[in-house]
Amino acid sequence: AATAPAASGAATQAEVQRAVEKAEQAAAEARRTREELDALKEKQRMRYARRGLTVSVGAFYAQQFFDTYSDIDVENSKGLYGGIGYRIHPHFSIESNFNWVQGFAMNWTGSDNGTAVSYSGDLAMWSATLGGRFYILTQKVQPYLGIGFGASGARGDFTSTGSNSFEFKEFSGNISFNGGIE
């Protein structure tokens, strides 16, 4: 049953208490709704930046830039890459990558004790790195910067018109800096 207001028009203490309780309940409900909305927004924002395992594989076309001298002819080549990583935080991941270039076909002319000789062969290259990425944004489009440390190598097998042949091997450490967009 509703209580009639006091004759003077002032609210009774019970009415004031009920009004305060309703206001507190409404404020609590508003806080819960705001927290749920904030959680939903964060979940929506982070759905593209999930933590977990990443795997990448692919192929690429390797454009050569070795034709710096007129007596050397180098053909372009194909390559393969693979990687495995783990996104440890929405803004950070670690990864390991391997790249292999099948072989650049090379032909050039040279001199062997004053005699002109033509050489031909293939130069294959590889690199392996362990590194990390920093994701600048965690939205649908995620630009990143990365750094990696590892090793790289090259191997060439060449023969000459004079029946001479030789093998070339090179191994070195490397540091890679990269960036991209996922």
C-alpha cells in the first residue's frame, strides 16, 4: 500500500529511504552495464590479436641484383619460406623463420692464367632467424616492426669451359629488421 505524503507536502522518512535504495540499485545496474559494455568492446578489439601459436609457409620469387658487371649474367630464382611463432601478448610475438632460395643460375667470363674461361653454375642461399615482433595496433589491420638474429649461408657449384670446377660456401651471422602489416 502506498503511503500518503505528509500533510505539509514533505516526504516521509520511509519514502526517502525507498527512493535512495532505488537510486542505489539503478546506479549499481548502470555500473554493471558499463563494465559489460567495456568488456565487450575490449573483446571485440582484441579478437584479431589473440594469443597463441602461429604458423606460416609460402613461396616467393627472388629478384636478383647481382648483374653489376657486364661479364656476369644471373637469372632470377624461386624460394620457399616457413615460420613458427607464438603471440605471447596482444602487442608482442616471438618467431622462428627459415628462407631458402633454390638457386640463382649464373654465367660469367673470366681468366685462368691468361686464357679466357666461361663459368656456369648455381648459387643457392638460406637464412634462419629467431626474433620478435611489436604490433603497433591490435585492430583488424595490424602494422608491426620486427627484429631477428640468426645465420645465413650460400653455396655455389660452378664448372668452366676448361673442365675446371669449384665449389663456393659461405656462412655468416645476421641481424634482420623488418616491418609489415597483418
